[in-house]
Amino acid sequence: MSTVLLNRNAIRVLPRDAFSHLTKCETLLLEENELNRIETGVFNGLQSLEELDLAKNQLSSLEPGLFVSLTALTTLHLSENRLSSIQNETFSGLGALEVLSLHKNQITSIDSGAFGDLTSLKQLSLEENRLTTLSPHLFSAEGRTIRLSLSVGEALREILTFPMAPDNPWNCRTLCWLKRHEEEWSIVWLQDLLGNAQAPVCADGVMWSSLPCAGEGESISQSTDWPRERVKELVLGGI
């Protein structure tokens, strides 16, 4: 059995060992249920699981180590839930994870070590949350490309006919560590459907391109432990 479809079943709770018999399952789809609680140990036995979809549920928190047994997991969807924070050890053990979707939650904070175990991470979506800043220690330096989405472009929002959630009210001055090192880290802003670069939308109205960061804050060697020669490319914008 490679795929298990349990989406749209009004499931509210996932008890411990609920999937322990699905040792050969590679894809588990649980989106669009009513999940508000996932017990620790629920994913025991899913050693072959590569994709887990928990999007569009009612999850407000995740227990530390909840996913620790999912050592083969490469894709995790947690978008459109009610998560308010991401703590250290939330994603412990997910060394193979490449894609993490956290957009359209209510996230106000992410602990600086929350993504420390995600050494294979290539794609992360954080748009349409309530974040104002990101720690410069959030990503480990593994010399890999990370595709990161932080905001939905204002121009695109104006032409869309369906309602969208409020976006992150970025305090861009606290992201100067990122701004100052765009060139050194080969940061590339992806373009939206209109061809506009999707830089963070600053809450105070300042344009990212003209953000006054010169001389502010610590140098990269002081503020983070990212060796410059190991950081190849950090890609920010729509996915």
C-alpha cells in the first residue's frame, strides 16, 4: 500500500499508533478534516512515508518530536491550520525533509532552532501568517538552495478575485541581516504571476529595495554561524 487517502472525513483526533500497521505507506493524505489534536506516537511504524498532508485542518499546536519517527519524509504540508508558533524540536528527526508548507496559519514566532534538524530543506512557505521578523540563526548552512516564500505581492493581491488572509506584517528593519548580504549569499527574488519580485512587504511602507540598512547591526560573522563559502543560494519569494 503506497498511498492512503483519508482527506475530507471529518476526523478530529489521531490517536497513538493509529497507522502503525502501514509500514509500506509512502503517501498519507489527511487534508481538509477537522483535526485539532494529534497524539505523540501517532506516526509510529510509518518508516516508508515520504509525503504527509495535514493542510486545511484546525491544528493550533504541534507536540515536540511529533514527527521524529518519519525519517524518510520529504514533503510535509501544514498550511491553512491555526498554528501560532513553531518551537524548537517541532521537526526533530526530519533530516530528509525537502518541502515544508506553513503558509496561511497564525504564526507570530518561530524559535531560532526550529529548523535545525532540516538539513535537506529546499522549499519553505511562510506567507500569510503574522510574522514580523526571522532569526538569522533560523537556517543552518549546508550550502544548498532554499526556496523561501515570505509574502504575497501587493500587485497580485489587487487583481485576485478571491479573498486572501492578511499577510505577514514584516518589520523589515529587523531583517537587515538578510538585506545586507543579498549579494554575498546570491539571494534571488522569485517573480509572481505578474513578473514582480516578491520581496517581503514591509509593514511601515518602506520598500525592500530602498531599506536603509547600511551600517546597522552586527556583521555576519557576529550574528550567525553561517560560513559564507558554504551558503550557495537562498531564494526568496513565491513557489
